[in-house]
Amino acid sequence: MDAAIYECPMEWARFLPPGARQVQRPGELAEHIWPLLALTPEGCQALAEHPAGEIICRLLLAPGDLPALPAQVRAETVVSYGLSPRDSLTLSSLAEPVLCVQRALPRLDGTVIDPQEFPLPPLPGPAEALLPLLGLRLLRMPLTEPPFL
């Protein structure tokens, strides 16, 4: 597995990109060096309340509204998501959801996703709640395939 999402709702499992898995125990995060790790807001709170060992990843997708990343998380690159204009990955429209890449995002294969917008298909929940899943799919899926649900 080269990607994981921590504290992922069970209903998201079928939408995870190939090579990504759900992680529900904090200790499991410290057992690997993750090429790509996505933290949900709930996952960040769980790590703050129940620290695990050192968590190392190459590319971290994390909520942008955190005052700070959990202390045990080490990442080469952090991509923030949220509804703030400071976030790298946000939504430019909520009525008809449009995912907005605000700055160049690195991918595991060495390519870069340039700033652009992606109109989204109908989603299984509110787009703002699905940002960690959408970001994981965007950063993980081959650029030759549609990255979204």
C-alpha cells in the first residue's frame, strides 16, 4: 500500500483509489513510512488525544484549519485542504461543487498538478466533508483517468 487515510468514515471505503487503505488505529500509522497519508479532521483530533509513535510520510494531506499538525507527524510535503483561500486544495463553489487546486501540487510519481479547477460529479455527501477523500484521489489516481467518483 502506498497511500492511507486515517479515521476515514466506513462509507468512503468503496471510493478509495487503488493502492489506498483505511487506517483506524494510531499505532498502525507508526508501523510504516507512508508515501501518501491523508488525515481527516477526526484523525487529527484522535492523534492529539491518543498520540502514536512517530508517523513519517512523504506527502501529507491535512486540514488547513489546524493550529499545528500533530507533533508526532513528520512529512516532506504538506498539502492543506479546506475552505480557506490559504488551503492548497479547496472548493471554488459549493452549490455545484468544483474542486480548486490553488497552487502546484506534487504527486508521488514526480509529476505536478498545476492550479486548475475540477467540476465534480454528484457526490455521496457534502463536498466540504469529502475534501480529504477527493484530495487523496486527485493525488493518487493516474492522470490519464478521471480522478473522481
